[in-house]
Amino acid sequence: MTTPASEVLKSECKTIMERWEKRAREEVASTYGIASLSMRDSLPKHLDQLAKALAKAGKESTTEIANTTLHKEHVGKEHGSDRANTTGYSIEEVIFEYRILRQVIIQTLEEKVSLSAKEREIITDLIEQAVNDAAVEFSSILRDTREQFTATLTHDLRGPISAAQTSAELIRRQPGSSDACLKNAERIIESMKRMDSMIQNLLDAGRIQAGQGLPVDISYCRPAEIALHVIEEMTEVYGKRFELLGSSNLHTWWSSDLVRRALENLVSNAVKYGDVQACITVTVIDTDRHVKMTVHNEGNVILKDEMATLFQKYRRSKSAETSSIQGWGLGLTLVSGAAQAHGGTIEVESSQKKGTIFTLTLPKDCRLATISRGS
């Protein structure tokens, strides 16, 4: 069984394709310079699917047609895949191409036949399904491409960083080196360490974004020693403006390296965005089954509406973005991932009166937490 609309659609397929391509080239900036638009290959599949759907307009409901015909084949995936691999295309342009397609289909059909409200709804359903399929595929491919690029870049960067650090170590150990030479070697080593830490943060943020979680190597450790190590390293770079308070005899089962990196990021943030004249305080607190490690600084207040997104990848507070301080917005993502990997939490409170306090709360024995998550 057919309908006038489905018959016209079949006979006018070539016209629709030509009209769509003409408008796309005129109205979508990224089509410039492309020899052939990919939808010329996938468009017949769209139109064939739509013709089958319109042919059922007289005997099936729009819901039945959507379930049996429109949603049967994800014809938009091919288009979304091609656009993701075409330089310059944005997801807004992909969506706009489908808006043009809908307009062209309706315009062409109505030159030959009057469309009913039901037929218009069927056309709209097809375009919406195709847009959704194309957008999902487009976003998925771009995400995979970014992750592959990040992994490759960070891997390649580690080679020259390691070479520079090794060379600086050799200079530092060279007999008879001047004080200035030794000092410069130390600076190079510290800079290489920070660069390597940034690379690791980038990789870990990618893992967190992908929902993979961070690898956890649980061992016996002392929180105060971890905090002291961080403060000593920070003091070498930023001077004597750090204070360690609280319990010094606690022992825990943590991934000491992961906790150290999380604490380094919290202290580093306090240095970057806090009052340069004020002391930064790290406190280790025993709370029976948990240990809290807090980092306090004075300075700019973090607004409440920014706190909800503060730990997301590439997100920075407005005060941070408007400052001259450079950053990727990855440090707090790593802190959040480290807390989750240990079955703990990270919280922040900030006010003009109290300053800014980040609180990392972890169970004393994280062996149970990691086992319960199947790590």
C-alpha cells in the first residue's frame, strides 16, 4: 500500500537531494571546499525509510510507525561519523543540515501534494531520530579522537622530559659545579617534576571522564608524613609559607602516591589563588574511622554556584578564569577522582570570614573500600 505523499517522495528523490546540497553549500560554512557532501550517500537511505513510513500513514498510528519504521535503522550515524572526520564541522552545523533537509522535503512534497498533520509529524519524527543518531555518533567520535590525541601527546612528552631531568641530575652530581649551576639544575629538575605531574593529571582526568576510575595501590602509610613531604616540596619552590597541624601518629591503608598527588593539587591551588601574604595550613584530623586532611588559605572567595562544577574536568572558577594565572582545570578533577577511588569525599567551603577550606575525607582502611568496588 502506498499514499500520494510516499509516491511523490520516491519520484522526487533526486530533486530533494539536489536542493538539499545546494542549500547546504550556501548556508553551512564548513561545506566550503568539500568536493562531495556525504549525505548524498546516506540521503537516499533517509528518503527510502521516510517513504516506507509515509506509506503506512493511512493504517498505522504515528507511534507504531515510529517503532516499526523510523527507529528501525539508525541512518543518521553514517552522516554523523563523516562530519566528525571532516575538518571544521561543529555539531551545530550537523543539526542545521538536518533542519535544511526537513524544510526541503516538506517544500518539495507540497509542490505536488497536500500533506496532512500526521504526515508532517512522521517527517519530523524521522528528522529528529536522524539528528539524534548523527549527534551521538559525532560526539562519540570526537571524544575518542580527543582521548587518543591526549594519550599520544602525553606519552610522547614524557620522553624529552625524562631526558631533561636526567641531564639536570648529571649536572647536579658533576664535581666542581658552581653554586649557580647547581641551583639551575635544581630548578630544571623541579620544573620537570611539575610537568610530569601535569601530564599524569591530564591522563587521570581522561580516565575519570571516561568513568574508568583511578588505579589504586593500597599500602600502609602515615598521613602526616604524606602531608609533610608535600609541604617540604612546596617550601622549596614557594618559600616558608606553609604550616602542618594535627595528628602526627596516625597510620592508614591508602594509595600514598595518589593521596600525595591529590594533596599537592590542593596546596598548589591554595598557592595560586590564595593571598600571597597569608599562611597556607594543612591539617590532619583523626575522626575515628576516617582521616580528614584540610587545606586552608585566605584570599578570593569561591562562589556557591561555582562549587557544584568545581571538580569537573576543564572547569575553573570565574575568579580563576579572570585572573592572570594559567591552568587547565584538571587538578581538582584529580582530587575528586582520588577521593572516589578510596571511597572518600572532597568538600569545599569558602567565605570572606573563614577563607577557603578544602577537606579530603578518606576511610582509614581503604582496602575494604576498593574490594567492595571490585578494584
